[in-house]
Amino acid sequence: MLDKIYNKIPFFSRSRHHMDPENTASWKFRGASKYVLDEELANIVNISMALEMPLLLKGEPGTGKTMLAHAIAEALNMKLIVLNVKSSMKLVEALYQYDTLTRLNDSRFGDSNRDVSNIEDYIKMGKIGQAFVSEERVVLLIDEIDKADTDFQDDMLDVLDQMEFDIIEIDKTIRAKKRPVIIITSNAKKDLSDPFLGRCNFHHIAFPDADMMREIIKVHFPNIAQDLLESSVRAFYKVREFRGVEKKPATRELINWIRALQADPDFNVKELIKGDLPYLGVLFKKSPDYAIAQNAASRMRL
């Protein structure tokens, strides 16, 4: 079904220098070296690229939303541009910045070779602007959009719909040379507006179950011993169930925990099997959570 869609969409017929423009399969995302992908997520990524629509990803921290953009860039050999959204950010900052201070200093002291009368020399592209002016197609990651206010969200989608914006200081319109692959993430801390949601494809990345987590761990630790794999995954899901914990450990914490266990020359996996959990500070990063984990772990047996 997807192949029929890809063949009709111009995006997939435009090639990069090393891709066959007639081979649309070369544009399909099937995962990357460090990213385990399920079929449903692969399908929504590929259909979003085919339809040239932003893909909005929701899910709790640590489910791989941000890493998906990195994986797409790696798999399709595209540059990744990351816009980390801040609560105080204005849309114009993501588009471009006009460096008035440098221009003022240059006009005062004359230390620069730039022509201070040429304002364009003092315009610097923001992350969205960089994606638009790029000669190569890029992956644009807009990370944690729920931190921004509603006006920022809706105005940004207008820009991404039209693939252009104006630089008012020089009365110039910047149009995208290549439409970027757009991935937008949200931790669901704030509701997004209906107009925003209507302009995106959507996917909720659920936290991996134990079987999927084993596959993820084996990607990061190809030679991991089976007893360490099983006991660490079992322990991980048990500590995620500790009551009262505000921030449950996520996949990255499990990966770092296994690294810590492997780096300890005195660690014996038999201790883990018995329920002894060293290095809880790798799994729990907040003091109250750490205290809860210490108390609960002392009573836990795998």
C-alpha cells in the first residue's frame, strides 16, 4: 500500500546525489543502527514523509521520541537540525536573528570588513531558517513543542505549511529550497491546540514492553550475557513499579545502568538475581525518588 503512495508523491522521486530517483524504496525508513523500530511506527514515519506532513510524537520521556529523528537522519543520510523549544522562545528566534549589537559596534568602531549599511550581513538564520536555506534535504527536529505557548505553536505550523517566512528588516521572503522531514516531539505536559494537531500526523510511542526492551538492550550490548540481560530487565521493570516515584527510570537509564554494572570489576550477576540493586543513582536522578528506591529495593527480591 505504501509503495503505491510513494510512487505518486514527488518527494520520493527527488533524489540525493547517491540515491536512485527511480528507486523509491531507498527512501523508506526501516530503523537505524541503534534504534529498534516497530512496524506501526515505521509506517507512520514513511507515510508522513510521503505526504510531506510533520509527524508529532508523544510519549513519556525516554521512549525514543528524540532519538527517532536522529535515526531517520542516519538511515537516510540527511543532516539533522534540532530546534530545542524553550518556554520563553519567540517564533522569530527559530526563524532568524538580526544582530543589531554587532552592527552597532561595527558602525562605531569600524573594526569589521562588513558594510554596516548592508543589514543582510547581520542576519543569522535560526534552526527553521537553516532547514529552509539548506541546499540538501534535512531532518528538522522540533523538540518538546509543548513547552511553547499556543501562539508559537500555531504560527510555527503556518510557516511550516507555507514553507516560507519574511525577514521584515530587509523585506525579504525566505522560501524553503528543499522541504525538510519534520519531526515534532511532545511530553504531553501541555495540551496542543486543535489547529496544530490537525496539521500533523500523530503517533504515541508507548513505553517498550520487556520483549522490546530486550531487543533494544541487545542492539546496544551485542555481547551481553544472557543472565545479565534477563536479570537487569526484570529488575528494571520492578523498580519502575515503586510507588511514589515521580520520575520513573527510562530506557536511557537502563542502558547506563547496565554500563555501570559491566564497568564494576567486583559486580557479580548472582547478586542482582538475588535482588541486590547497586548504583540506584544511575536509575533515579531525584533525591526523593532515590530515597524511595533505596527503601523499596531493600525489601525487593527478584
